[in-house]
Amino acid sequence: MACIQLLPLLFCSFLYIFNLNPSYAQISSSPVRSLVLPVTKDPATLQYLTTIYHGTSQEPIRVVIDLGCPSLWLYCSSGRLSSSRRLVPSCSIQCPAAKPSNVSCAFSAAKFTTTCGLSTVNSISRSATRGELVEDILAVQSVDGSKPGPVATVDHFLFSCAPEFLLNRLAKGARGMLGLGKSRIALPAQLASKFGLQRKFAACLSSSEGLVLFGHEPGYDSILGAETSRSLMYTPLVTSPDGSGGSQDYSINVRSIKINGKRLSLGQKGIGGGTPNKHNCALHHSGELNIQNLH
């Protein structure tokens, strides 16, 4: 039986955007309970994007959100050079944790200077290449009830540097993809490890603006308002419906599908886990899904 994670997927239509500029924001020194990323939808590509702040200068970088991507990857040759960025050697502890494409470690001085190679994928263009695992500072907005809290920083955040061609078919201005997958270097896992949070997130993806919440009971009532929160449909994301534990994708339990008002024959048990469209989350207007949900 598939394992249902406490990762509710929210679909809503409301405006809720934090104005984040870490250069002038207070840096968190108190315990962090939940974190938030504001989300916008690109009308040309229908991709969801967020802005992350990384490096010594806390440079803002727009990235496409990928629900199943195992890590953050960036085109690192553009923008300002971060003095805190460091290449991760292939024989480091971090390299095997990132599940790189090729790890060959012998006890020699040369091996400790070889960079950690990581398979880096653009799931929209269906292209992949070898990236280099690096670590740098990442800043994320914390949440204090219904108000933005101080900025929380991760000093040794692991991600991959990729060549420019991997940006093909991403929304204009995007410099990479932010993975919310199940690997140990995906954003939810690294935030949970750094701040001692529950390893879960909730994504509210609307036709314009939305957000992604991480950590301990993000407090939907206080952030969205009690009435809005109660009106939302909460859909659990299911992991490994076919037993393939290595997959980074999440699924949802689909019970029925209608095309132009006609219900397809799926059998009494439905079709098990269906993978959400993680790039634009859009259904054709004539199609309907009846999914298992928690409300």
C-alpha cells in the first residue's frame, strides 16, 4: 500500500505575497517553526515561479518550481559571483548524500579535488546533463502567525550548478529549477534538517499568485483566514504507488475521470496514483477529476 505523506496540495485563488528583501530584513536568531515562498504563475508558459535569495549578497534569483525535482539547480555563470559558494568534492560526505550520477572515490589527494558530479534535469524540456554540486547561503522568509517573520538562512545549502542550455523552455527570467522532491538535498529536506522542522510542505497554486509553506503546522487559518482555509480542498500526495521507492514524483489517488461529461471506466479501485502535472497544474476545461481528499 502506498505511503500517504502529510504533504497537502492546496488549490486556491487569492492574493498573498510577502515582500522579501533580505538585504534589509532582520535575520532570524529565534527558533523557526514555518517558512514560506511566494509563488507567481507565468502567463506565457503556465509555469509556477518563486524567488530565492542566495549567496553573500543575497541576490534574488527567479526559479521554476518543480514538484518532483530532487534538488535546486541554477545556471551559476550569470549574476553576481558569490564569495561563499564552494564546490563540493567527490569524496566529501555531502556527495553520496546527493545521489550523484558518478561517484568514484579512491584514497588519493587527486580524488579529494575532483568535484561532485550530479545528474541535473530540466523536466520541462526533458533534457539532462552533468551538474556540479555546490554549497552556498540560502535565505527563506519565516512566518509568524499572519505576519512575515524574520529571514532564516541556511549557510551550507546544497544545490547543483548547470550549463546555460538547461534553461531551455523555462519561463523568461528563470535561472533554474527549485525541487520539492523526496531526496535528501531537496528544499523540504534541507529546511527540515537545518531548522528541526517536520519534513512536509503545502503548495497553494492559483491562477495568479500563491505560496509554498514548509514546516510545523504552517497555520493556514492565520495566514489565509479561517473562512478561506476551511473552504480549501486538501489532497494528500502519495509516494511510490508502484513500489518504485527511487522515484522523486508524488502522486494523487484518482477515483474517476470525466471527459466532456462522460465518465471513463476505471474499475472499482480507480487507477491508483496519478502523477500531478508539476509544471503548470492545469487541466483542460472539459475534463474533471474526482480525487480522494481531506477537508
